[in-house]
Amino acid sequence: MTIIAGWCFPAQRPLGRGLVVHICAQNWACRSVVLDSIASRSAREGRSTARNVGFQAHKEPWRARLLAALMFCAALLPTAAQAAPTMYAINGGTAGLSVVVNGTEVGNTVSGSLTGNLTIDQSAQTIDEINIVLAPNIPLMLSSPYGGYDSIVIESASIAGGLGYTSSQIASTGTSFTVLGGPLEVNGTYGATDSLGVSPSASGIPIAYTMQSLTGVVTSTSSVAFNAFTLNALNGAGFGETDDLIIFATINITPSGLTVIPEPSTALLVSMGLGLLAAGSRRRSE
């Protein structure tokens, strides 16, 4: 038995791990509970803290790797954009058409709603791909009849790079460069009408020929203008005329008529970045 300051403690009964209850000898009532396992508890808390720290340490490298991967993808985007030619979808622009007989213009019009696609290499100063489609059913009223017809309709027309198409820069300034490209294929159909009804209407007459070269001017803002080229030519002998009828076309496409088509490598990098973000989101939710 232990006597301390008038209190008698005949026994020490352990209750639970690390706890000792001292019972008074006089009234056997519990007077105090002494926590004699501070060191043990600290050890347990230390292990818990270590586990938490370890978990955070496990998470932090993942976040760092995710951030590094996203930064890497972002850094590659401008590099990929500068290293490769830019593909554009055409969704605007105008085609100016002029009808000429023996050096005299006998009709003209301007049509919009161009479609197709272009590939422009600003670094190499070339046009690597051309595919331009004119709006359908473009009417051309003639100031004087030709072969008994006073109206010609370009029902459809397209200009596209032919087999072995290449282009090269032939002139350059600080704000634009001029390209000569070819060969190109011109295809479509046309028709003709006589407002007096004397000559029978014609339609679906093929336009199909190879154009050896085409000159285009590209500005630093990627507006494109193609100089006058022959869209169609009618043999005068077939219409009872001495001179041939020639339809010239000029193409003008402003930046608002061009929409960038992401190249496969850029799309892949964007997909990788989105995938990493999704993976990081799942990791955090766990």
C-alpha cells in the first residue's frame, strides 16, 4: 500500500492500454486517472502523421508530373503550328467573272459563297494545296448575243491542284509573297439561254481542262488573291462565230473567309492535354 498526502492507494488497477486508475483505500472511489502513456500516444500520433505525410508526398509527385506534362503539351503547340503548313477551310470570298470576245468585255459579274480548302506555308512561302469551289448557277448576261445566246450560266465550277501539283515563291515583300503553282484541273458545267427564244436552251455542257499554272498572292494575314485565269472558253466555230468567247475569273479570299483546320499533330497534343486533365481529376477524386 502506498500513502501520499493522507490518501491511501492499496492497489493500482490497469484499465486499458496505458491507463492506470488509482483507487482510494478509504472510500474505494475513483479519485483520478493518470495518463501515463503520453510517449505511447505520441508514438501512435507520430505514425499517423507519418502516414498522412506519406500520402501527401505520394500525391504531390503526381500533381507535379501532371503540371509538367500539361506545360510540355502547351509548349509544343506553337512549335507544331509554326513547323507545319496551315490548312484552311474556305467559307467565303468572291469570284469575279468577266466574259471577253476579241479583247472586248461583253459581260461580268461577281459571285460570293466560295467553299473548298487551301494549305498555306507562310515559312516556305508556298501554297501547298488548292481546292476552290464556286457558288452554283452564276449568271452572266451578255451585252451582245454570242452564237444566238445572250446569257451564259456557270452551273458549277471548281479549281483544284492536279497530278504532280507544286508551287514556288516568285516574289516576296515584307507583307506578302507571290506564288506560281500548277498544274491545276478546272471542272464543272455551264449552260446558255436565248431571251428571244430563237436558240434552244443548253445546260450541263462540261467544263474540263488542265490549267498549267496559276498565280496567287498571299499576305501576312493569310488573305489570298488569285490573278485572272481562264475558267471556260467557247470555240467560236461551234457557235457560228469568228472569235472565241473566254470567261476569265479572279479569286479573292479575305481572312474572314478562312477557318484554320487543326493539323493531326496539334489535335493529338490537345487530346493528350485533355486526357491528362481527366486523369488528374480522377486521381484527386480518389
